[in-house]
Amino acid sequence: MKKKFLLLFIAIGLLFANCAKRGTITGGDKDTLAPVLKISLPKNYTTHFNDKVIKLTFDEYVKLKDINKQLIISPPLEKTPRILPLNAAKTVSVEFLEDLQPNTTYNLNFGQSIQDFNEGNPYKDFKYVFSTGAFIDSLQVEGSVKDALSKQKDKDLSIMLYEVNEKYTDSAVFKQNPRYITNSADTSGVFKIENIKAGKYVLVGLKDDNKNHRFDPKSEKIGFLNAPINLPSTEAFEIKLFQEVQVFKAYKPIQNSAASAYLGYDGDPKDLKVELKRNKAIYPHKISKVTDKDSMILWFKPIKLQKSEVDSLDVVVNNRKYNQSFTFKIRNQKADSLKINPIQSKFLGLTEPISLKINIPLSKIDESKISITAKDTTQKIPFKLIYDEMNLTIHLDFKKEPLTKYSLKMASGGLLDFFDHLNKKPILYEFETKNISDYGNLRLDVENVKQYPIIVELTDKNGVVQYSMIHEKPGTINFELIKPDLYTLRIICDNNKNGIWDTGNYLQKLQPEEVIYFPKNIDIRANWDVQQTFILKK
């Protein structure tokens, strides 16, 4: 009987299984909910905190993403806390590896580092706050930070407060942690530092690339206010970041070719002077700049060496008060040969010269072997030649007509380089100009200018200056024959009247020269005249 009942039960089960509707099992709707914090030990906003470990327990398994980048602890700690687990768990622990300061409010901002394990939904902007004293500090500082020159915005910026007390010095930004710190993670530049006690502070912004809470002037940008701030305050502060010009320093030259060497440096090489000696006697040389790098090329007359022979040259580098001597070795290497290339590819602007880039300094240019003619004519067009030895560029300026084809011819022997080599082959380059109607014009009136001169610049979408003009008195500014494009317009207040934008210096309490951007792009179209008024804020 038992066997019969068992067989009947199995048969009924199979019948129901066959009658059931067939389908595909689904996982349901995607989880979009962030994890929920169930318990924190000690409790958030605890006073008289004296624990070594904080434990945060969630309602589901969580993971930590970029915790070392996301977690901002204010005041900063000398030793990074141990944060566990490394894998999925419901409890996150933070273990302090140093003694905490007495009577101090700490703020641990986790950003979006705590996420649910499956879908990665973040527990956004979670802050754990506690005090080692009897109360939680509640003041705050807010504002914005931006680049002093560029309109392009940095992200992941540090904003720091240094308490001004009997121990404070201006060198604190180089040597010690700030009292309070926060991070502007996105490009908005907006920041808020919370849980601050009343007092007097120095507010500093920093592009802290190495994340050590110290200012490295060689590689990092800084911004500061002219005077300390007193809290409480309801003011919103603006910080402008800039890269300092370094104190000049040269580095030992490194041979680059048979008769050249790289001379690296920090700082401004404007007044650089180089003296080259061999066996204590002055040795012929020239210098040129490496494009977009803090290096010069030191060119010297070739030294005849046997295959394995080694020689040396002495270099004395002077730049204002800087004076340094080096000795570097010379070995057999491949010699340079003269190369000439036009900077323009085909079209030549009606207001720009023909520019030629060379790779070796020149000793002589024979202008009689250079000619510019319009197509289908043999009459030579007068030109003005400018040789820029520092940038190894030859500029040939002449009067140009629209819709005209021009030929630049250079006979063999027109250029003699520093190594006494002539260009052996004749050179022929052809260019053409566009019609005036292919360009646009900008008529600009600037109002409320505090002080002249000002520098008016039009930059492209990458922030590269395409057109620039120094304006020394009130009146309309005319940019003519502009290539059609969207431009950014900016005004530089040229306080020292040197024709360039000058950066700041933290220790000298020198702010960078003010740069004011027009709020909209300037749309220059072909055969259009754009009339624009730029009203500066008073």
C-alpha cells in the first residue's frame, strides 16, 4: 500500500508540472536604491569621542570604491586610517592609527565611496562627525575656486583653512597639515568646509596633485585671499589658482647630438646668458628654446673625436643673480643636418607672414637668394625678413592681396647654418590667400575699465590665444580679418604694463593680474561685422 501511495503522489506531481505554464525566470526590476545605514558605533555626532575604531553597519552588502581618493578627513591625519573590509561586507570599519587632537571636531566625508555590492548605487555624501571635546563645532566657510587665467576648470581641488595663532607662519602651507580641509571634486569649483570653530583663519586653495596637503610650488597651483578671514562669517569667498614662476635653476647639460646638448631649467630664462669653454678657452656656441618644454638647446662647433674618445665642455649659466658652472662629457654621436619647413600648410592669412621653421641656428641669411612672387608674374615682391634665433624661426612679411597665389623661392646657398653647411637644394613653397569676404571683423567697446593698458585676447576652444591686442586708452578696439570660428573674449588688466599676463606669488602675497571673461562666446562669421560691448563690473 505504501508503494502504491508513493507512486500516486509522484504521478500527481508530474501532472501538475506538465500543466504549469512555461516561461523564463527574470530577476525583476534593477536595484536603484542606495544602501541604508542601520547602525554606527559610536553614534554619528558623538561628543567626548575616545574610541580607536568606528563601525558603520548597512542593510545590505556594500563595497568601497576609490576610498583613498574619496574620503576627506578634516582636520587631516598624519597617518591614513585602516579601512576595512577590502571585499563585500555589511560593516565598514575605520581604525585610527594615531592619537586624535583634544577638544577637536572631526569630519569624515566619504563622498560616494560606499556603494551597494551588486549595482554600485552610492551612499552619497555621507559624513561622519564627532568631537573629542564636549561639543560639535558648527561654523562653516563656503565659496568657489577657479583658475586665475584659464576658463577651463580644474577638478579635485583641495580647499584648506590654517588657524592663525601664535604658532602660525606663512610657511605653514609648505610644512604642515591645515586645520580644516575639504575637496571640490567636480569642475563647478564650489566648496563648503563645515564643523569649524570660531576664530581667525588663512584660506588657501590648492591643486594638490600628490595628495600630501602641502604646497609644492614647482608643480602645483595655489590660490589665497589677501587677508585672513574671521569666523563666523556669511561671506562667500572666491579663490583664484595660479602657478608660480619658479626661482631660476639650471641643470647639468645632457648631450643631444654630435654638436648639441639639452640644458634644462626651472623658472624664467628671460635674462639667461651662457658661456661655453673648452680647455679654459671660450668655445663658439648658440642657444635656442625647445618648444613647450623648460629646456634650451646648447649648440657648439663640432669636436672631432676618435671612435671611443671622450671630451668635455665647461658651461657657465647666468640669469640675474643666478650663477652656476657645469662640466659635461662629449662623445661621438650622429650629426644634425639642416631642415627647413613652412609653418603654414597652404593658406596664408592676409595679415600673417610666411613663417619657416628650422632645426639648427643660422650664421647667415642671403636675402638676395630669396624671392616672393605672385603666380604668373616674375616681379619680385619686397619683403621684411625677421630671424628669431631663440625659436629657430624665419618670418617673411610682405603686402598680400586677396585671392592670390604666392611662391617663395630660395636658391641653394641661401642659408648658412651654425655648422657652416649651406642648404644644398633650392626651396619652393606655394601659398594662397582667401578673399576678404572669407573673414569676419570684430568692433569691441570696453566700458568701466579701471586702469589702462589692458590686453584684449580672443582664444579658441582650447584656450589658445589666436588674436591679441594691447589697448592703452578708451576707444573702439578693431579686430580685422578674423578667421570664422567661436572665440572666447577676455580682458587682462596689465598692471605692470609689460604686455603679458603675470602670475602671483604666495610668500610675496602677490595676486595674479586680473583676467575678466566675456560671459558668452563671440561668433565670428565670414563676411560679417560683429559689434560688441563688454561692460566690466565696477
